[in-house]
Amino acid sequence: EFANADVTAARLEAAGFTAIETSLEAAPTTLASEADYREFVTTVIYHAHLERLPSAELKRAFIDRVTGLSAQEDPPFTLDYWRLNLAARKP
């Protein structure tokens, strides 16, 4: 689960933390090439999903489609990455 800033702050407060500061920071990540993008999404992002597909052909078709769609974006091969920043004190 990737909790947002408000959920994270509430969880920190429930755990007894004070002086809680949380925020989200946009950090889009553009991969250098189609090959880099394909390798990253295959091994990091879609690894668990690909395990559920019954054949190598379906896995390849899925990654081909995802990579093709990303190639059409501006900028191409960019991941919509967000960083969760947090600071808190435990009294």
C-alpha cells in the first residue's frame, strides 16, 4: 500500500508521534530509452502481474502494449512517481 500524506500523518499520530509533517512531492522519472523502460516495468512494476499470465507470448504482448503506450506520451518513457516525505518525533 502506498498511503498518502494524510493517511501517513494519521498513522504516525496514532502511533504516538508528534510534530508530524508529511507531504507528497512529484518526482516523475524518465528512463533513457525504450529498452530501459521495458526492462524496468518488466522487472519492477509489472513483475507480479506478469507471473499470473499463463504464457510468455501473453507476457510479451502485455509489455509491448504498455511500452507502446508510453512511447506516445510526452515525454515518452516517463513514470508518474511520487515521493512521500515525512518527519515526526517520538516523545
